[in-house]
Amino acid sequence: MDIPKILYKYRDWRHESNKRNLTETEIYFAAPNDFNDPFDCSIPFRYDDKDLTPENVFKKLVIMGQKLHPDWDERKLHEFAFKAQHEGLLNDEHHLEKHNESRKEHFNKLFGIVSLTTEKNNFLMWSHYSNSHSGYSIGYNSRKLFEQTQEQLGPVQYESEFPKFSLFDDHIEYFIKYCYTKSDI
């Protein structure tokens, strides 16, 4: 992935935490629930309907059972998957909504996110994030930022609708969709 050499952050000088960007060489990683875009780390987990065949659901439940109970033998895993499949949790809106809220809560406790832009002089950024053009913009060397934080860097994907997840997305694919998707508005 080709990350630009310099990434920018627009800030309001009135806030002490923002001043520390310059005075303490500090960067703030916000909790995902601090963002205002409904796509920001709050995408509801929905499977693509074409993946929800009985065979795929059973296979996914076996995989989930293996992760939850690595000590179970194949017979016990199949019993678990059979029972879970007949409960229909992957199609139950109430269960998925409860799961989404639990996942968001867990994610907010574990992760911090810093949003940066490739644009060093963007009118809307100055308006929204820099106290109506009275703040500042700071440029970060992306290589040094990555080396010093050891965090994941990646480009945002802009979408008009919430993405759907494949039943067999791995954790990395899921994380990328969840963290790097924003509304195209």
C-alpha cells in the first residue's frame, strides 16, 4: 500500500490536548465512539445474503466452535454447530443487534484511532476541525509515525452504504472494513 510521505491533522488551538501535538510531540488516538460519522467504527455486522446457505452457515459455526473450544472433538463441534444453526442466530435481527452493540463496546475499550488526511490545505477541514480557520494544521512523517506508534496505517474507503461482510472474512479483512470505511458524503 502506498501511504503518502506526509499526512496532516487539523486542530483547534483552544484545546490543551491539541496543543500537546506541538509542545509535547504527542498524538491523540480517539476512542471510536468519539467520531461523528455513522460509518466510523460502528458499521453493523451484516452478512452477505448469498453466503448464508445452510452448508456455509454450518461450516462457519464449526469454525467458530473451534475458536471458542479448541479442546472439543469433531463430534462435539458438529453438535454445537447443528444446535446453533437451528437457533438461527445468524439470521436473527435481535441477536445481531445485540452482537453489534457488544462488539462496538469491546472495540471502544481496545482501540484508539487517529484520522489524518493527505490534504495540507483543505477548506472544509479548516472549517470543521480548526475552529473555523483559526487553528492549525500539522504534518506528520508517515514512516516515522508508523515506526513510533507501531500502529496500522491505511487509506479510507468511502462508501454510500454500509459494507456487508463475507461469512468467511478473516479478522484482518473485517478490521479493515470496520475501521477504514467512511460515508462518501
